[in-house]
Amino acid sequence: MAIANGPIEPEEAVSVIRSGDTVMVGGFGLVGAPLTLIDALVDSSDADELTIVSNNIGEPGRGLGKLLRQGRIARGISSFFTSNPEAVAAVNGGEMEATLVPQGTFAEAIRAAGAGIGGFLTPVGAGTVLAEGKEEHVVDGVPHVLERPIHADVALVHAARGDELGNLWYRRTARNFNPLMATAARVTIAEVGEVVAAGVLEAESIHTPHLYVDELVLSR
Amino acid sequence: MTVDVRTAIAARAAQELRPGEIVNLGIGIPNLVPGLLGDTDVFLHTENGLLGVGPRPGEDELDPDLIDAAKQPVTALVGAAYFDSAQSFAMIRGGHVDVAVLGALQVSLSGDIANWAVPGKDVLGVGGAMDLVVGARRVIVTMTATSSTGEPKLVSECTYPLTARGAADVVVTELSVFRLRDEALVLTELLGDATLEQVRAATGAPFDVDLEDRRAA
């Protein structure tokens, strides 16, 4: 739904997140990550037992790495935990459950969730340990793995610019998973570098139309 | 592994690329390829969402929103395009990326690749490795012939966790070039001063020899 009231404070925005929720967080490493929203979640929310869907679990003490240090991530769904050694240690220590997904499958599963698709067949991962426990189907002689969509309760995304309706424009490689995650959660909170009037973003250049965005927050 | 060995492998891999191809480069030796392309202009794709990767930026060109898949700063060339991660991997899986050049821990005689995990260690980072080896139209593996402990990396059967089965097309080491042809491993070129005996000693799998098939460099 479009934005009704303009940007809200990040602390108010993340108050929608409840213990046990699944939260998607955009970014490739820290590039394109909604760092203001993450900080608000770290500092002003006590929701725990969270499932975090993000390509990485931040870096040590940065981004989602802060939430990890608080012990509030029960489960991570990612393609690359390894970029944060503390995440690897948390998994090995039994403090966090890890679901490792090939990066293209991760992206497509989020896209599928947002697009109302119940699953898809991909050749990626077939015959490897990452396909264990998943249905396999042979399509035109090629083994494929059945992958299910990844939904979330709340998506935290970052865009360079948003307009007052919630239309979003991403900059360079900070786009990554953000537009996908914006479609795949019950509630999408977009952190933006600046808010402009409707009509300022060229209509043809809008990456995420406002119907996906529920709240806007300004980066600090 | 000396710098010279890495550069030699990358230089030979660079000769496999044709003008205008869409190429995705892994970390390590493949990252040396752009500096060794000479007059061959290719378009570099990085899976975090950019086609048209340029050289590393100078300090005054650093842009926090512009990185490659290794999370290192890059520039974008004129005519570059940005896209989201789902589209980037659709390009890869859909066969729109011509070549992936990547490192490996092991390659088998049937082209199986193991390049993302070591047995007994954490298997917590796969990134785009599996998508790339499955989706790219040609997969060029660049690796030293043997591991740091002297074990051959070309083997009959991979013992490390697989990235994909039957995915490798070309394997370039400091000693030689192998091609996977009709599901057979074929030695097609000896590099530098390498001899057939040296290659046999450094290879843990049977292979055919067809040195006449040498590519024009």
C-alpha cells in the first residue's frame, strides 16, 4: 500500500517486528543494507528468536552483525554466512541455525514469494549436499531441484531515493536483493537516503512501485 | 604458489575469451584475467548486479554503492547496466553469460567441480558458485595442478563437496590445458616447459592426449 503519512521514525517502524518473526534484510554485504533500520532494531526493539533472511549476516559488529551479537537471531537463511566469522561461530556453537541457499536460488525464492509462485525447479544444486532433502525432478534429461518460495513477516530494504508515495529508486549495485525483498513480506519498511515529492522520480525509472511499500524511514 | 604461476595461468585462460563475450570472473586467479586480455574486449558481469565492470577505482573515484561480487570497489564502464539479484542470476542460469572463469579445489575427469567447501570445515558460504558453474555456457577452471600439500587437483572422482556435476569445459593449470570432450578428459596443450611426464605426475585421473588440437594463441 502507498505511504499515507510521510516518513516515520525508525524506532516506530521496527516496532511492528515481533519475537519469532521472519525478517528480510536487503544488501550485499553492507552495500544497500538498511543500516538505520538495523540500528533501530538493535537499540529499540526487544524482539528475539528472529529468522533473518539476508544474503549475509552483516560483518563483525556491523549491520546485522550487531543483532547477531545480541543473540537475537535464532535462524539465518543466507547464501554466504562466511563473510561474518562470528556468524560461522554462532552456527558451530549451536546458537544459530543456518540454512544455506545458492545465491541465485535465494534471489529467485524471494522473487517467487512476492510473485505468488508456489515453487520452482532449478538445476542449481542438483547432486550436491545443498539439494539433500529436497524433491528432485528430471526436466529434459537434466536433474532439477524443487525450491520453495521464501516469505517474510517484515522486509527491511534500502533505496537511495523514495518519493512521498513510497516509490523507490536504487543506486548502482546497492539495488541487489532490495527490490525482491520489498515484494515478499507482509510489511515492507523502506529506508531511503532522501524523500522527494511524487513526480520527481521519473515514472519509467521507478524500480519498486509504491504498492509494495508500507512505511518510509529516512537514513540517519 | 608464486605470482608468476598465477599470472601464467590467468594469461592462458585469457586466451580462451573471444571479443564481445559476456564473462563472469571468480575470485583469485580469475581476477588477474582483465589485465591480461590485450586487445580482446569483453563485457564483465558481476553477480551482485552489474554488466560492464571497469577497473579498480582510484581513491577519488571510490563509490560506496559500487562493488563487485568479492565486495571490492570497482568502476562501471560507459554502457554499463545495473540490475537486481534475481535478474542477475536469471542471466546466469538462463545461459546469457558466455563464460565463467573460476578457481577450484578439485575437478574430476567427468567435469565435476568442487570449489566451495572443504570436508570437515564449515559449509556456510556458497554464494553464486553453484549458479555460475551450472548456468554459464562455458566454464573455464583456473587452478594450480596440485594443492599446497602436493595432491593432484584433477582427480578421477571429487572427494570434496561438489559444486556441480559435469560442469567444467576447460581446465588451465600452470602445466597444461585440459578440455572435457564427449565426457572425456583430454590434454590438449603443454604450457611453458612442461612435459607430458610432469603432467601425468601432477594429475590424479586418466586422460587422453590430443596435442594437435592446440588453439591458435
